Amino acid sequence: MISLAFVGVGLGIGLVIIGAGIGIGRIGEGATQGISRQPESSGAITVAMIISAALIEGAALFALVIGFQMSSNLNGTLLKELGQQQNTTIIEEQGR
């Protein structure tokens, strides 16, 4: 079951990064179209684009940190389970 949890964490991190990339790409597309339609407002559009991209990056970074924390918690749990299994095996072998 732990291996499926690792897969889930990996998929979650990947989806967050892909979503952030798509979001920033759409922001760039919209800003480019807006500037091409109204070149005189390029300053305001650029500022809004940078702020939006920074917010998306922040959310993606936050999700990435949470994913890595989940992964490290899973590693700790896995090590505990492996240690218990090894202890059980050693006790069983000593009992023979």
C-alpha cells in the first residue's frame, strides 16, 4: 500500500507542475493578445501578468513543498514498517 502512496504523491506533484505551466502559458497568451490589441496599455497588462504569474508560481511551490513533505513522511513510515518486519523475521529465526 505504501508504494501506491508514493505513486499518488508523484502524480500529485506532476499534476501541480503541469497545471502551473498551463496557467502561466495562458496568462502569457492573454497578455500578448491584449498588448497586440491595445499597445498603449502594455505597462498595465505586463504588471498584471507578472503578478498573476507570481501567484500561480507561489501556489505551485506551496503544493510542491507539501508533496515533498508527504513523501518524506511516507519514507519514515516505510522505514518503520521494514524495521518491524526485519525484527519479526529475526525473532522468528532465533526461535527455531
